[in-house]
Amino acid sequence: MKNSELIIEWIRKYFEENGPKCNAIIGISGGTDSSVVAALLVKALGKDRVIGVTMPCGKQHDIDVSNKLIKLLGIKSYEVNIQDPVLTLKDEIEKQVGFDPNTFDVYKTNTPARIRMTTLYGISALFNGRVANTCNLSEDYVGYSTKFGDAAGDFSPISAFTKTEVREIGRELGLPEEFIVKVPEDGMSGKSDEEKLGFTYDVLDHYIRTGEIEDEKIKERIEYLHRINLHKLLPMPAYKKED
């Protein structure tokens, strides 16, 4: 069976066991991962059980791509602009602790991601939903996600697949190329994922699957990011009371 077919069967089984009458809630960014997961959900559950949510922070330069995917899949959708809660929270925190320019960049990227996940769970509560995680193996390996933000969710259909493999799954599903090859970006920093990481997904994916890499410095950076971000993937450490 194709990977897409295996994932579709897995999604169906997940919902049979964890909410036979539940809807799938997914944040739609217009990027490869959310586009592919949304298409998988429609194949698995039918378009009437999939709800897409766009979450611009002010103006989003590529939101037309998100809306085009929603129209293509024929799913119900909602747009929730998160700019006001992001700015309000920033103002309230700044009153108390201020912002160091070096740490503000981390806040500026991570806080919108967490508010987006809060938004998805808010909508999920209203529609008897289960929230789809859209992270892939490449992002997870180097920790390119926000803890309790886009790294959260109730079920994760593509986390066993590299970015390269997710693109192939999209092609198996017949998605138009514009959704499959769209340049990955976080939408907040003004940089692409690969610019921020310092290497390409092609190089990363080849290394993950084969252990082969030509540039020793890039290998060191990949392994460094993997090591310091493992806490995002592992269960929360918990003190165990001794008897």
C-alpha cells in the first residue's frame, strides 16, 4: 500500500477508537504539511467532518493559498485573526518584566504559535473535535516547532515522514504542486525555515534516512539542534515518589 493509504487507514482507526462522532480540527497555513494533512483527513473522514482554521496575525501575505486549499477540499473553515491577543499579552507582560531585544525574538515567534494552538482547541471544544498535529519528522528531529504550540495536538498523521516524503504523499493524493512545493516559513520572522535552520530539508532528510552528509559543520549543527530539542518530543520528566 502507498504511504497515503496507510495513513488514511490509521486516521480512521484513530477516530473509531478516540471519537467515532468527532470532527477533525486543523490549522491551515497553506504550507505543505497542513495541506497534506488536511487532504488526508478529507480522504479518511469525508469533508463534512474536517474543519479548517486560518489564523493570520494581522495581515498574512499568503493567506490566499490557505483559502485556495480550503476551497479545493470543500471543507468548512473559520478565520480567527490572533493579532489582538498576541499584542495584548505582550503589553501585559511588558508592564511587569519588560523585554530584552535578545529574548523578544523568541517570544515573537513562539507566542503566536501557542495562541494558534489555543485557538484550535477552543474551536475543537465547540465542535466535538480532535486537533490534528501537522509536524513532520524533519522538523521534529531538529526541534523546529514550538512546545505547546504547533508541536501539540491530539493525533499526528505525518510525524513519521520527512519533508521530502510528505511532499510525495501530497502527490499520491493528487494535490496541486503549488501546495506541495511552497517554500516553508513560519510566517512571523520573515525568513524561510531553511534560512533559519542553516541547511536545506533535502540535506536534512538525506541525513535522517541514510546517516550520510558531506558538510561536517552542517552535521554538527543538525545533531546539536537534535540534542538540545529532545525535550520537545520526550514525555515531561516527573518526580517519582519512592515507597
